[in-house]
Amino acid sequence: MKNGLIILIVLWIGMLLAACSNDAENSNVSSDRANYDSEESVEIESVEIESSNSISGEADRNTEPEVSDSQEESGSSQEEIVESDRKIIYTADLQIEVKNYQQTLNTIQSQVANRGGYVVDSNMQGYAENDSTTGQVTVRIPQDQFREFIQIVEDGSSKVLESSISGQDVTEEFIDLESRLKSRGVVEERLLSFMEQAEKTEDLLTISADLAEVQGEIEEIKGRMNYLQNRTDLATVTIYMEEKNVTISGMSEGELNTWEKTKQQFLNSINFLLAVFSGIFVFIIGNMPVLILLGVIVVIGFFVYRRIKKNNQNG
């Protein structure tokens, strides 16, 4: 009896130990499965984020350190920029007096053409009351020659009323645009790579939309860079000109214009002589019959007078 009871107790303890062992194994399996499921869900979620956030979101996050790095590089490079590498937009305004407006304008246009520049616009106004001319011309001149051009214009004027030169340094903006262009180029390459790997139509449409947006940004950046490059390559010069006529106070225009008065008097004399000769000619031609008759009478009277005088001498 005692032996049977001992055997039952041993079997019961063995079953308890087996049950505990199975629970532990099941717990370990469940824990491993939960960890696997968690890791798998994280991976799936990462993939979904990569595709659903227009891939460019993922690319942007991946490239943010690169942008940061490029900005740091640009920041350090800015400290090393030499004067010749700076991007500066120069503009100048001149106000001058000239003796001959048209001649000065022709000289300016010739100087601009010889230096590889061009005329942007030109306008002129004339005033009859004081016989003066004013106007302005705006030109673009290569930056390395625009100071020499300004000096030539000032030397060719009668008087410089105003002269100003200003510059805008756009070096930092240009470097920033270069960095942005580089980062957008990286995003574009990744989107193209994702497009080649995409299999679903929905993914292709999403990537195409994001690619179009990135390419639009690239074109915008390039356009701004081209604009800044043109503005820094060619300086803008605006010239205001006024033709100033010399006057002497206390003397009228008639007193100053001696040559005109001389010409007018000469013409008056010619007109008088023409009038006299014209009157004589008209008188002779108009009275020709009467003059002929009078001439015949005078001739006959002359011969009669001579005959009478001759007879008196013979008698």
C-alpha cells in the first residue's frame, strides 16, 4: 500500500514537472513569435512609409544629412572665397550735361557695342521753347569694363551732375542654389531608381508625381542661377542726359544772331533790286506801243530839226 502511494506521488510530481516544462517552452515560443512579428511589422511599416510618402519623403530624409553636409561645406567654402570668385550685381546711375545730345548718344552706343554690351532702352524729349533736348539710355556692359565705360562717358560730357555706383553681393545665394541643385539631383536619381523597381501602377503614379515636382524645382533653381549669372556678368548703367545751350545774360537772341541778321539784310537788298528791275521790265513791255510811237515821233522831229538848221546855215 505504501509502495503504491509512493509510486502515485512520483508520477504526479513527474507530470507536474512535464507540464511546467511545456508551459515554459510554449512561453518561449510565444515570446519569440511576438518578437518576430514585431520586427516583421516594423519592416513592413518602414516599406509602406517608403512607398506611400512619395518615396521623395524617404529620399528627403536620407538626403537631409547630405544637404546639411553640403551646407557645411558651402559655409566653410564661403570663408575661402577669393574676391575674384564673388558674385556681385553692379548698377550705376549717371546724370550729365552735354553739348550735343545726338552725338553723345551715338558715342555711347558705339562704346557699348565695342565692349560686347547692348542697349536695353532709350528715350528722348525735345523742348521747343528753350531749344533743349533731354533723355536717358540704359545699357548692359561686361562687369570688367563698366568702370572704364563710365569714365569715358563722364569725360565726354560738359558737366557731371550726379554719379552713383552700387553693388549687391549674391555669392551666398548662388552657393546655396548650387547646394540645393545638387541635393535635388540626388533625389531625382533615387526617384528614377525607385521608378525602375516599382511594379504596381499606384507606385508608378506616385513616384511620377514626385519626380515631376522635383524636376520642376530643379528647373526653377537653374533659372534663378542663370538670372544671377547674367546679372553679375553684365553691369547695368543708366545715363540721364541734358543738352545745355550756352546763353549770355543781358543780350537778346536777336543781338547774338549777327550772322542771321546779315543774311537777312542781304536777301532784302536782292529782293529790292529784283523788284526795281521787275518794275522797269513790266513798264517797258507793258507800254511798248506807246514807246514805239514816241520813238518814231522823236526820230522824225530830230531829222526835221537838222534839215531846218542846215537850210538856215546855207541861206
